[in-house]
Amino acid sequence: MKAQRLGVIADDLTGALDTGVQFSKRGLASLVGLKDSAPSDVACMILNTDSRAVSADVAAARASCACNCR
């Protein structure tokens, strides 16, 4: 059976890091990234879209891109 992987999209780095800490406290290998991929051994990938202060269109595009990462 293939291991489950979690993905989280954050709108800023502080939220991304806080989320990663919470998963790590529960024993899940977590990685906060600025890129669109994660090593295969990471159970939880948190992507920072840095979209809090941008327009809704830009934020939506960044979130969409993050949703489609592998």
C-alpha cells in the first residue's frame, strides 16, 4: 500500500512554518517549501504561496499552481 502524503497551502511563511511544526510534533516528516515539489520521503509538504498581500487573481493563480504540484 502506498503511503499517504499530505499537502498544505499557506498564504505566508509564518503560517506555513506553524503548520509544519504542528505536523512534526505528531511525528510526520514535514517540509515547508517555496518550490513546487517535495522529496518522496516527506509525509507533509507545506507550500508557501506568499499570496497574502497580492491581488485575488494572483493569489488564486498561485494556489492553483500549488494544488497541481507533484
